[in-house]
Amino acid sequence: MPLDQKPVPAQPSADSGPDSGAGLTPEGPAGPEGPGTAPEGSGLAPAREPGPEPGREPGREPRESAAAGAPTESGEAWSIRQTGPWTHRDLAANGARFHIAELGSGPLVLLVHGWPEYWWAWRHQLTALAEAGYRAVALDLRGIGGSDRTPRGYDPGNLALDITGVIRSLGERRAHLVGHASGGTLAWVAAVMRPSVIQSLTVVSAAHPRDLRRALLTDRRQFAAFEHVLGFQRPWIPERRLVADDAELVGRYLTSWTGPNGLDEAAVRAYRQAIQIPSTAHCSIEPYRWLLRSMARPDGIQFARRMKKPITAPTLHVQGAADPVLLSHTALGGGEYVAAPYRWRLLPGVGHFPHEEAPEEFTAELLDWVGRHKE
């Protein structure tokens, strides 16, 4: 579906309330049900929506909608499946279809992006890891990029099962897992839920979920730094703002969250294009809605208790000292939950995107860490 084509919105589900986060969105069919409606780790397949299009599974965008977009300013067609030395393919895991970009052979390193990025955020690491003798795979999370936009399944337990399911679908028993921001949060969760699958863990710009929860409840500075997450809690309006004016707000987020090096214009443009794929704006912020709305609910409290379990994977924790979104003192202390080798790396002058702002320095740290824990 081209970006300039307006999809017909689906009707809201019967249990959708004014703060459920579900229902009509300006981007397309209804996204997932309200945060936390699916049990943690349930792995539910997409539910049927009223009036599905003939020949298409409800709750999923046509493949072409995730592959092609409007022309860029240079006049070239933009695509989620950017060309390069890597190969693109789709695979099934945990009741959904996921898009991956893959390069190289050897031990598996699975790379998981944060918001508002998609697999392309790891383009520097894909080539470096492949050259170093690894099978590098960059994943599009559920609801983003070329992966399925399902009507539910955006709680952290289920999203973590997406990641471990992809590892299994790739035919691997274990993997080195690398996650940035929201993808880093899911990396923490995956290491708790499926420890036997995670050979080593690299977390970038992401506090341990218990530390983040504590900071949002007690630290006014961190709460203020999450102003955008607070704005995501309203129904419908955030989705409209994110895609308005060629996703101008997303561009402002990206440029204001970086250190002196910043992101190159091509990267900012790509992420602005990606958020405009129908339903992406809605699906991509559903995990943030779950984050805040679940804090006082039984599912959120149960999740926080479950995350007390020690992590047994060797863990590299990378944080930009100039990160204005996740403050350094919030991320500091993740080693408390790691019952294995743990390394904390604070990168001076680097903002929220170390893997893009300082790709050579970050990649060197990553290669050293996975190299130490191959066996």
C-alpha cells in the first residue's frame, strides 16, 4: 500500500476503552489491543479483525506496504529493504512474520533496533561482524519495518519471545544478542526468559527494566527525559503527530537525542520514511504505552518481580555519556542483576545512538566482547 493511500480503519475491539491504546489510527487498521491485554509471553497469533480484506490475514499489512515508500528528496525510491552486501528475507516466529537482513557466516549475532529506528540502524555492524567471521542478522521488531503489524502482542514478554523465536527460526541453538534502547530492554528480558538461548548480551542505551521502573517512579530528571513517552499515552493524537509533515517530529527527536557527532542526513531521512509506513507509528509506540500504564497493574508488577531473576549471560553494557533520553545514572547499576562477567562502558560525548554516532568505537567494543565469549 503506497504511503499516499489512506487505508480504511478497522472498528475498535469491544474491550477497547478511551485509554486502551487501541482502535482507529490515522495510519491504518487497528493496532494491538490495549497494552498488557495479552498475557506475558503468550505468543498469541494475530486475532481476526472485522471485515478483513479477501486473501489477506487480518492484522497484517500487505508486504509491499512495508517494502516501498514515497520517493526521497533526491527522487530515488526508498525501500525498507535497502540494497547492500546483506540479503533480505522473511521468517516465521511466535505467531508472526519477521523481516531480517543477514550477512556473513559463523556464530550468530542478532541485532535488535530501538525506537524510531529499524534494521538499517545496524548497517555498520552488519559488515564489520561478517568480516570478523560472524553470521550477523539485523531484525525488524514486530510492528516495525518489514515485519508484521499484528493487533496485539506488544508487551515485553511477548516481544522477547519474538526475539528468541527468531533465533530458533534461523536454525541456531544460541546467539550473541545485541539490543539498543527499547531493543536493549527486550534483550534484558530475553536473557531472563530464555537464558539457554543467549550466549552473550550487549545492551546499548537501555537500563535494566527494574532500574528504569524505579527511576520513572522516583527520579524527576529521568521522568522529564521521558517526556515523549508521556506524550505517547494519549489515544490517536501521538500517531498523527509522528507522521505529520513528512514525520518532521521524528526528525527533531533524532537530531536532539544525539551528541556532537549527530546522525547523517540519510539516516534521519530513512527513519522518517519508515515511521510513515501504515500502522507503524501506532505499533511502534504500543510498548511505551504498556510501560507506563502497567506500572500499577498486576501484569506490570508481576513482570517487575520476574525481572529479579539473575542474568547468566556475560553482559556488555554501553551507554552514551551525553544521552538526553536515558540518563547515565539510570543505566548505571545493571550489573546488580548479572550473575556473570559484566562490563560497563560509558562513551564520552556520545548521545542516544552509540552504534551510529561512534560506529568504529562501538563496533570495536562489540567485537571484543563477543570474541571473548564465543564458547
